[in-house]
Amino acid sequence: MKYFIYLTLLNILLTSCSGSDDSTLENEPPTVPILVNPTDNQLCLDNNVSFEWNRSTDVNRDSITYQIQLAKENTFAQIEKTFEKSDNIASFTLSKNTAYYWRIKAIDSKGSASAFSTIFKFYTSGDAVVNHLPFAPDLTQPLINSVLTGTIATLGWTASDVDVTDVLSYDVYFGSINPPTEKIGDNISTISTTITVEPAKQYFWRVVVKDNKGGETIGQVWKFKTN
């Protein structure tokens, strides 16, 4: 009987001291990387561009690789450069006098990936460049695929230009076909406009950003619905 009690106590002690098995923990993706260089809206002095970002962390202590994506438009529909590596630096030789957009995501050794980082944009310098085109506009409202109530909608966006003295204006296209062809705003100086909408319809719109030196950049098509 005493022998049985000793075995039972020994088993309890061994179980309590064994700790948890990390292999049974659910795998969590790494944290989202934070972009460092080139900074957002930067005019690079050379087309040999170095990239840097802060490393991600992983609660499961898995090894991490980073996927960098580089494109000439902010939708990343056509990737100019991409590769995966474990370092938090990279460098590319890029086209001159060109706007670029870049983002990073972290992937652990078990295949779990973080969300992409925020998108940074920059411009490579060119030979005897007089004017840089504005960057593509960014959406502020309404969010893509949102559903609006009422008969009035406010369309909002932001835009920027590395030539900080340039004056920007905007053409706004809006309609129920994709892409929209009806111009509802011509050379407006504000970054929002209001329009009348009908219920139970889907609408599409886009903004063309223009500077005062003849440069212009066509934005992507955004959409929303009404109920």
C-alpha cells in the first residue's frame, strides 16, 4: 500500500514539473513589420535604393523571413520587384524618375504570415528632371465596398507631390459603370466633393491628380454601394 502511495506522489510530481509542451501551442503569425527607409514621400537621390524595416517578433519563436513587394502603382497589381529573405535590409537598382510603392510582410517557418505593412511611396531622381508627377491619390472616404445610407455621399481622398511647391488640382470621375467616364469635378482644389446618389445602386469613382506644371496621375477606381 505504501509503495502504491509513493508511486502516485512521484507521478504527480513528475507531471507538475514537466511544464507545458510548446509544440501544442497554436501557431501565431509574426507581428507586422514597420517600414523605416526610404521614408514615405521621399525623393531619392539615386536609383540604387536601399530598403530597411524593423524586424517582426514571433510569440512561438519561429524563424522569420520577410517578403518585400515593390510596384509602380499603389494597387500592386503588377509587382516590379519581390523576394523573400531573413535580413531586414535590401537594395534594388530601379528606373530613374519613377514613382514607386513598397510594402513588407513577415512569414514564419510554419507558413503563417502577418498582414502587409503600411505602404510607403518614393520617387527616384532622373537626369535633368524639371517636374515630378504627383503620387497616386489615397482614398479617405467612403471605404471600398462600404454601404451608404441616404441620398448624399461625400467622396474624399488625399494626394501628395515630392515637388512641395507644386499646386495640385483634381478631376473627379463618377458613375455606375466601371471605369467611370462622367467628370463631376474639374480642376477642383479641395480633397473632397459631395454628390447625389440613388438607393440600391453600386457606384464607381476615381480621381486624377494634376500639378501646375502639366503633370497628372490617374488614380485607381474605388467603389461603394447604397442601400
